[in-house]
Amino acid sequence: MLIAIGILLVLMVLLGAPLFAVIAASVLANFALDGVDLTVVIIEVYRLAEMPVLLAIPLFTFAGYLLAESNAPKRLVRITNVFFGWMPGGLAAVALVICAMFTAFTGASGVTIVALGGMLYPALKQAGYPERYSLGLVTTSGSIGLLFAPSLPLILYGVVAQQLNIGVPVSISDLFLAGILPGLLIVVMLSIYGLFQKRGPQAKHEPFSGREALAAVREAGWELPLPFIVLGGIYSGYFAVSEAAAVTAIYVFIVEVLIHREITWTKLPNIMRESMVLVGAILIVLSMSLASTNYLLDAEIPAKLFDFIRSHVDNAFTFLLLLNIFLLMLGMMLDIFSALVIMVPLILPIAVGYGIHPVHLGIIFLANMEIAYLMPPMGMNLFISMYRFDRPMLEIFRAVLPFVAILLAAVLIITYWPTLSLALIQG
């Protein structure tokens, strides 16, 4: 019977069934075979709907889509270029910083490449950077904001981890703090690489202009307080994460729709629909996966898996190395949201058994997913960049290879230096 169910699930995947349908079919079949009432799945969906922190996902997503559809990206590029563009390698650093910020709020690297790539790619070429480097930088920078608050993958990891009751608290505010230093490490390492690029004869450094800086600050004056409102509100104790999401959505709506008036009332329903389609896809997969998690815990599968791995891997160092390899391979096959909700319930209890802090594991997980966005066969950034810049896939992959090497080095530092992730939450 189990073999027949397994074959049926594989056929569903091959025939293009949605991921949530495959997970739901697996959950229902396993519960039915064990004689468990199938209403437990509906109860799990209801329990998910009652989680206060879950409100943060649609609200942050809506705010991110509003920012993407307005002229906020242009204003943010201008202000970062004013303050950093005059330095050697400054424009490359500008691209990395602005893309990281934008991905953190939109939660989607593809949106970043589409929204900012058209501005940054020509600017990098005009500044004398080699075409391959410019293409690789824009493609890579689309995903490096996953570790910065209020990134949706950070929130989603926290939601899944909280359901496992592993004995170690995993708060989303801790995850927001934990991602800061590793995220900055990645940005700095990639920025340093930009310093060693040979630029063409047209390359020149625009001197810093106080007048231009003042004009850029005035132009982006409404968007600049946003990170301080979100993070300051959370860590000062004024807002819970869900309340910070609500404040963010309202603030962005007022700024982009009512003050700047760059998003018309006729465009607003379409933006709402597109953002909630993404949210709906995340939540339905999450609900089915949490039901699946209950089955895995009841069947003691994580404990059995830990015992098996423990018999072959006797130290955390080797386990972490194998984990990184596995996560990279996983990210090549699954999108980040599916990878989180499917694999975290299995991996997290095992990692805790090896003495790895669950917050540190979350940062390792997402850092690997950043690289997976750039790896074939399913690297999302590669496909988006291919269509956005009308370049062959092989050319884009060659362009991102040096960046992948730097990201791999950063992942190893993040993995084996847990203090980098835990310093801010333990200090």
C-alpha cells in the first residue's frame, strides 16, 4: 500500500500537480493508514489562521508590492548613489545595498531584478564596469536581502520553527536581529570584490555634492524612516511583529498612494490581487506542511532520522558541512518557501540534537537559499535575468559564478562562526 501511494504521489508531481495538493494527498493518506481522523488536517488549518504573527506575511507583502510599483526604487537608488557612489567601487556597493533593502521588503528576488535591474545594469555599464560583472552583480543582488528584516522567508522560518516545540524559543524578532551581521558580511564581501574590477576609460568618480545629497534626502524623505519605524518599533517594545507589519502597510499606502500619488486608485486592486496571490500560495502550502509536521512528529520520524544520522556522523562540524551541501541541492530543485515548510520540520530537530541553535540554523538555511537562486536547473534569478536582459542562460550563469564563489565562502563563515548570527540576540 505504501509503495502504491508513493508511486501515485510521484505521478502527481510528474503530471504537474500543485505542491500543496501533493503534500495534502500525502498527509491524508498517511493519517488514513494510521486510523487517524482526517479532521485533524482541518484543525491544523484553523490553528494556522489563529496565529497572530501570521498577519505579518500579507501585510509586509502588500507593502513591498506597493513600493515596487511606485517610484520608490528610483528615489532609493538616487540617495544611495549620492552617499556611496563617489567612492571606489561605490556604484557596485550602491547596487548591493539597495537591492538587499528592496528584497527584504518585497520578499522576492525576482521583483528586485525586474524593478531595479533596468536602472542599475545600464548605470554600472556606463560607469565602466565590465558587462559580465554588471550582469552578474544585478542577478546576484536580487537575493541577498533574504537575511534582512522584514524578509518573508525569515518570518516563515520562525512560524514553522515555533510549531515544532523543540524546547528552544525561536522568536521572529530574534531572527530579524540574527540576520543583520551575516547579511552585512555578504554585502561587504561582494562590495570588496567590486573594488578589484577593472573599469573602462569612461569610468569616473562623481564627487560628493552636498546640494545633490540634500535634494536626494528631500526626495526620499518619506521612504527613509521606514526601516527605523519597523525595526525601531519592534525592538523598542512598541510593536509586535504583526503590529509593525500593519504600521508598515498603512505608512507605505499613505506615502505612495496619497502623498506621492504614484499609484492610482485604479491600479490598487490589481496590486492587491497580485500580492495576495503570492500570500495565498505560501499559506496553503504552509497549512498542509504543518499538518504533515504533526504526522512526522507522531511517527517519531525526526527522532529516527536523527538516530540514523548520528550513527554515521559523530560531530556537528561534519553534520553542518553535509547540511550545507544538502541545502544547496534542495534549493536547486524547490523554491525557497516550499523548501522552508517541507524541510525545516525534518532538519531542525536533528540540528538541535547536534547542539546547533535553531536561530543559527535559520540563518544558515536562508544563506544557502540565496546561493540556490543562482544555481541551475531551477535557479529563479537566472531565468528572470535571462528574460529581463535578453541574454542566453549560459552567459548569465558564467557571469554569476564569481559571485557564487564569494557567497559560498560567506556561507562557510556563517556556518562555522555561530557568534556572527547569535551575538545580537545573546548580547
